[in-house]
Amino acid sequence: MCPTHTYRHHATRRWRSLDSGLIDSCRTMGVRRKCWDIPVRMRGMKLRVALMALAIAGASFTMPAAHAEGGPKIITGWMPYWMTSQTKPAGITNAVANADILKDVSPFWFSAVAGGPAGVTVKFNPNFGSAEANSAWAVGQLRGAGLAILPSIADGSGKGRMAATLADPPKRGLHIAEIVNLVTSRGYDGIDLDYETFAFTDGRASWPATQPNWTAFVTELSAALHAQGKLLSVTIPSPCDVANKCGGTNGYWVYNLAGIAGPSDRIRIMTYDFHVGSPGPIAPIGWVTASMLYATTQAPANKLTVGVPAYGRTWTKKNGSSYALSGVCPPAASSGSIRTAYTSLTSSASLTAAEIPAFLTSIGKTPADIQWDPVSQENWIEYNKNVNWTDGSGAAQTCVAQRIMWWIGPQAALVRTQLVGQLGLNSAGFWTIGGDDPAMWPLLRGYSASMAPAVTAVAITAPTTATFNTIGTIAAVATSQGAPVTGVDAALQFQSGGKGAWAPIATAPLAVDGTVTFAPTFTAGGKWRIFIPAAAGRGEQVSDAKQIDVSSLVKANAKKPVVKAKSKLVIRVVALPAQAGQAVIIQEQRAGTWVRVAKSSTLSTGVARVAFVAPKAKGAHTYRATASSMGSLSFGVSEEFTVTVQ
């Protein structure tokens, strides 16, 4: 059975004032029409809701305690064209202000319309005034904030047109080429497909034919985008119906969640608008959870985005089949201003989360009046709406409508975002960024921080100098939240000369006390560090880099340990590693000071022969040899040796 609720249609969503609330209206490629209350199918089917059993255990009002600032980026969302211009920049402003937790953003700018050799062609939505200038400005702002940009394309081509294009391989290829060119020519990071016509216009009878063509289209578009280093996001309605029946022919199966899971980089699921034609929660948490749980059985969780509505709906209540009206009220069968008054009393309306605080004030409500439904985990409130009207005789009359509003407030937004951590999802996607309640962002940021892995601390100890080809000790102790880190292998890494890439040298397991010791052989000067990999709930970390200067290994000895005064004294010096042209100096210790007495340089074998005249003074004379710094090696000194002069 098909769901009985109406999903919010991204491509056509607009708001217009009604009670100081707002009336639903929409535009599709320039045509304004009432759209939110169009039923998906079978409006008369009784709603069956099983929410409590599927509600997330432990969901609450409180903001989680943060471990540290700088948690993962867990939010994405759509910014409608009417919120992304230089004169109406709320979408851009809010995205930039919260870029620290935004994974990417999707400006809602493009529509696939009828026309062109493919049967459909992609253009800026014609209602996006000064689209080129405003989009260029918006991209500059978003890029400046370091945000990835995946603009959305909505299917505004009309009934059956997109399905026909996808069914024709040559036309499908042209459509793919146009999308890839759009992405590459404008420097976007990818594209988001929001092709809802299949679900809401074409009819279920078309789905068996459309599904394989849609799957082929997503697969081929993904390959073409990936070849250019670009991403593909796909936005779809819930795969589950309102009775939490998922899979098979339940939900919007035309989108073939399992079939598009492989080629897609992101799959955003619009888990909202559970109630539209009648009062009730917009995105009850049980149904949202059931939809996302099922989705994780069909696609990798880290590709899935849970949709979060940043808006509210208000309805006139009913007593049985009649609207709850009191006073002197206009008849339903009327026209002109009387009909307008009746419509104002009975029509449903929608407003953004950003507008709700002011709306509540306008109807005399305070935060204390706001109700919380623990089952759906949404906010609601009841209020009266007075409408003054003039009857046919010219008399002034007043009618009062009993209204109820449901909405996703900041706490409800947090509860749905918490599914990211609880189910391992990619992100929470908000319709809209720009229409959001600013009060939600601190809650989302706090939750992101709570997801940040616990910090790993790595304290390293190492010598500052070493001699070539000797073995030394480099050790570290790793802790996290005051406890030793165990159960992982630490890696010793080396950077030759203190620049360039880090090379792996050795690995060793951390001991139960979090310590690890390495005994490398030093062959060149450079920097050393120890890397500790991440584990569940703990982040990776690398120690500070320690510079260890490695000196040449210098060995020296006299050809004759006993010589006559003022005779020829020959010293053989070996400096390793062997390098031709390394300066070698012979020094004699005189009165506690080393004095240079001779100089030479090494051959390619590292050997130098240094000859000089033996001193006149008889007795024991102490010498040593030094080798100059060269390449990655520092100054080296031999052991002292003695020559006896007779």
C-alpha cells in the first residue's frame, strides 16, 4: 500500500502569509499553485502509526556534554533560491556561520524542464532573480567558508517527461552529459538530484518501468561524475510507508534504494511531512527511525542522510467532520470576501522554524505554553484565531477557529540529528538552511562535539644526538582521558633531513601501561615521531617530532704509536658513512684545549691519510680526529688516541 501522507515537495515549496502564520503555495517553473496539501495517493486510508515502540531509547531534551570543541561535520541541507540572494541571504548567512559542523550544502537553484534534444534540459529556476550574479556571490561566500557545494536539480519537466528521457539511452546520455558539464564548468563539488515527479506526479503504475531506467541513470551519472572527481547525492522520499512497512512495494520503491546505494555518494531521505491534510506530527521519531533503520539494511549507513524539517504546520481542528469554529462564522458555500474569510479560518498553513518564535509571540503564547509530545518528540500548541468578516447584510461578524500547530523546534531537531551517531549515518539534512531556528545550532554543535573522539596524548622521549650506525632508544607513553592506551600498535616514523614525507620505520604494540620502546639504528639526521592509531571512541594522534642529529662515525689511529721528535707522523682516519671530500681535522690536546694540527679530506672510501710533523717535546701526546658536517650528518669526533714522542 502506498503511504497516505504527503511529503514536502522540495522543488515547489514556498511560504506566503495567512494568519500572521503562512499559507502554503508553490511555484513550478513560474506557475504558482497550491501544492502542499495534494495527497500522494489514497487520502482516505486510515493512518496507522506505530511510534512509541520505535522511539529511540534515551532521546531527551538535554544537550550532550561535549568532550571537546571541533567534532565531526554532521549537518547538511538545502538552501532555497529565495534565501540565497544578496538581498535575501539567510541561507548563505546561516551556512557560513555554521560551516564548522556542515559537511556540505545544496543550494536549491536548478530545475530540469521540458525541452532540448534530451527531452529535458537543466536551467536555473526562472524565479531565481539575477541567478548568475546571485549564485556567483553565494558560491564565493560558501567557498570562503570552506564548504563543499552540491547544488540541487529539481525535476520540473512535467508528468512522464523525465521518465521518458531516462528510458531512452541516447537521451539519457545527453542528460548526463549536461549535468556533468554544469558541475565541471561551474566548479561545483558535485550535484544533488531531487527528482520527485516519479513519486508525486507520474503515478504508481509507471514505477515498474521507471525503476530500472532510474537505476541505470544514477549508475551512469555517478561514473561520469566520479571520472571528474565529483560527487553524486540523491534525494528520495522514505522507503517505508506510514505503517512502518518497508521494502518490496512499500514506500517509494521506485527509487530503488539498494540499487542506487553503490554508485551514490550520498542518499538523503526526506523523512518528513507525515501529516499534511490533517493535524499531527510532521516527522514522528518512530517513523523516522524505522525509515532510517531499514535504509541501513539497503545502503551503507555512512552514505545516508536523515532529513529534518525546519518548519511547522498549523491546522484548524475538527469536531467530527466539522471545523471547530465558534461565534458567527461565514458559510463554506460562499464567494468573494466571505469565501476568503472562510478559507482563512479553515486552511492549513506552514511557516519556517525561524518565523515560529515571532508567530508565537503574535498569538500571545510564551515558551511555557509550548507542549512536547514524548511519543513523536515534536512540539505542538493550540490557539484561537479570530477572523472579522462582513456578512451579506453588511453587518460585522467575528468567527473564532480553534487551531493547532506542530513543529520541529530546536530540541526536536537535536533528537533527529542524534540518529547520525546512533545509526552511524553520514549526516542530518535540513530543509531549510536559512529557515532554521537559530537556537538549534548550539544544540547541534554541542552534539557534534560530543561525537568527537576522545583525545589521545603521546609523550615522546628521544636523544638529541647519535652517532652513525649506532642503536638508540626512542620511547613514548600514550594516554587518553588519563588512562593508558592499549590494544593498538604504535608506529615509529622518520623524516630525513627534517623535511619531506614521513617514512614508516617500525611498529610495536603498546604495553598495558601505554608505553612503547623502539631501538632504531641511526644512519641519518632528521626528525622522529611516534604515531598512535585511532580506536573506537578515541582519536588518532602523533607525538611531537624530535630532531636527532646523527654525526659521522669517526675512527682514527696513528700508523706508528711511537715516533721520533720532528719526524713524520701519519694518522689514518675513517669517517662513516663513506663520503668523498669530507673535511677531516687532527687536533692535539694542549693545556686542556684542542688545537688543530693538520687537515685533510676523505676519499670515496671514507678514508683520509693525514701527515704532519711530530712535536719536538718528548712524551705522550693526545690526539683526536673530527669529520665535518656533510649532507644529513653532523660534526663527528673520534675517540682520543695517544702517540709517544721519543
